[in-house]
Amino acid sequence: MSNLPIINPFHWGSRGTVKHTSAPSGTTKLTLNHDKTKIDFQHFVSQYVPALKDGSKFKLNNFLFTGILQTMYLSGADYTKWFPVFYGREILELSDGGVCTVDNVMVSWEEKYQLRQNSGSFNKLEFEKDEKDTHPQNWPRLQARTRYLTAKELAEVHDDQRPLVVVLHGLAGGSHETIIRSLTSKLSKIDGGKFQVAVLNCRGCARSKITNKKLFSAFQTGDLKEYLAREKSRNPNRKIYAVGFSFGASLLANYLGETGSESNLTAAVTLCCPWDFLLCAEKMKKDYWSKNLFSKAITQFLVRLVKVNMGELESPEGSKPEFQPDIENPCLYMCTKSNLERAKSFTQMLEFDGTFTAPSMGFSSAEEYYRAGSAINNLHKVQVPTLIINSTDDPIIDASSIPYSQVKMNPNLLLLATDLGGHLAYLDETWDSWMNTHIASFFSTFDEFLV
């Protein structure tokens, strides 16, 4: 009986608690708009977003009483009619010859296409006509309510002077994900549309194309850097915020650490970041529930990403790297048909990253790549007020990887650890994300009350 899996009884329930961790000497000082007085970051969150203050209680869905159930429901339930966000897509051409895509929330299209919020229905005939007229040749069909922008629409997006919130999705995900639409719909409706909201899709994700044999990795912060630099150059005084989900949180944290005081962001939020890739990979390998419920699905999601992009990624059998690959200059010489066929039986991220990701950057193993690429390595260099949110009942992220000690050494960081929520979920009685509501509130109050 002792070898049978159990669910930790301390992680049962629907009533959770928020607990803060911060630097003992206090968090960074911020300046209030109305009287130019100073307020430290932690006190600002507690006063202006009271649902996230230290010791605050929250209530999640009674039926989803563990992190496992929360996570499974978020990924498996039918949310197709929920959060009916319209996205206008831009193809972002990058300096290395690759591309990623930016999906801009287009609130004006709700009227244009006669959206009915309650049912999610809209004028599909009109939308499909416009989608056909704007769709690039030989590019994949897009997700629901998403089409490419016309030249006129793109110019209008580029001229937008509102504060910008950039959303970074999870591993191999995109703007279409339920949890992303939940947040983008909330952000875009604040104060009648005070924010411009955009999702930056990683290379090859969200039905975009690979154009130069480069996929994304934990080190792939260059695309985010280029996008933010472009947006900042259009209006140097514009405030730009960012929020990252899971793997996107890791990319965001690495960007913040790498850029330090040169970051183009005003503030940031990370949700359910896998701070230590190695610890998280070991959890997915050894923990009964993580291994049997989530590991294979996540791994095969990445395998499918390689499969759909093999037209660009494929290398001949027996290929050797044309140069010594490294982080800055990866080489996907291992993307062969035989490796893809072998990958179809993978059940662990360690297998996928050991076969594809690690060797593409010159690492000898997945473990070596994980040690080098983990966002926890860069936390001490973050110079932007950053809200870190993790749940200790997350079935994907090992609780021991939550960076309590690192946060205590950097006054720009505030860690909110919750005992309930699962991986990205935090689903309340309405079946929506309780946490997304308050992430949106954080950005709204930060922009309204601080210089």
C-alpha cells in the first residue's frame, strides 16, 4: 500500500491564501502620481490590489479542489465560446531572417463583425471574407477570430499611443489558449480600452511559420528584445508592461535579467514560471501524477510542433553541424525523419530536449541545457518591478524551485506564493481565472497611480 500514489491532503480544498516573500530591507521605491510621494513596491500591491496582499484569502471552484483537477480542467474543458477575443496578426520580421507573429487585440472588430458576447457568435461570412483577402499565400489557416491585418489596420496599430501590455504564452502555445484569451479580454476592456494588448507568439507557434531553421528555446529572448525595442522606439515615453505564462514567464524573466536597467519594460508579472528546469523535469519524470497525467501530453505537443514545421526544419539523415552550435547560433542538424519518428514515442521532456534542443545549441545533454537556461540564474539582475506568482500545488512546477531565497536578495521582486491554483488555472466559481482578474488589476493600478 505504501507505493500507491496519493494526493497530498494539505493541498485539498477551495480556499487558498496568498503569502508574500520580499527583500528583508524592503522593496524598491515607486513614485505616486498624485503627490509624488514614495511607496515601496510591496505596499503598493497590498494597498492598490488588496486581493493580492500578504495573507489575503481567495476562493476557487469547489469541484476543482486540487491543483491537478484545476490544471486538467483548464486544459481539457471546452472554452471555445468563452473570451471571444478578436486578434489582428502581424508578421514580425527579425534581424536573423526569422519571423514570429504578433496578435493584437482588436476590440473595434467586435462591432465590425457584430459579436454577441453571451454566445460568442459573430458575422463569420464577413470575417472569413476579410480573412481570405489578407491571408499570406502558403501560410497555415489561423485560429478562431484571428486574421492578418490590412496595411491600413497595421498602420493604425503602429500609431497606437496607449500603454502596451505584451503577453507571452506557454510552451508551444499561443494567443488562442484559453488562459491567454481570459487575460487579454480583461486587459482590453479596462477603463474603456486604456491598454493596447498584444500576444507575442514564439517562432512556429500559433500556426505561424519557421523561415530560417530556428525554433524557440529558453535562451531565445532576442525576439522579445527586438519587438520591445521597436515599440519603444516609436514612442520613447510610452509605458510597456509584460506578463509571461509558464514557459513564457521563463523567457520574460531571462529577458529582464539580461537587460537589467536597460529593459524597455515598466513592470512585469510572471505566472507559474518553471524557475529551475531541471527540478521541473525531474518532477515530471518521478512524480506519479505529473508523469502519468501531464508529461507525455506536454512532450508530444512539442513533437507535433517539430512535425508541422519539418518542411523548413528537416535535415538529411546523418547530418553534422555546419558550424559549432551555441546559444547565439543554434543549428538544428538533428531534425531528421528518423529522429522525428523516434520522438513519437517520447513521454518525457528530457527525451525531447536531449534529442533536439540541447544539441542544437552545443549542449551535451538536456540536463546541461536546463542548468544553463533556467530563469532562476538571472533573477538577481532584474531591475524592473516584477510580481512573481507561483502555486505550491502546481503539478508541473516543482515547489522546491520557487525562488524564495533569490527574491529576498532583490528589492525589485515580490513573490506571491499561493497554496492553491494548479498550473496557470486558479479557476473560481465562474470557471474563469481568479488570478487573471487581479493580474489585470495590477497593471491597471500600476499605470494609473504611478509615475
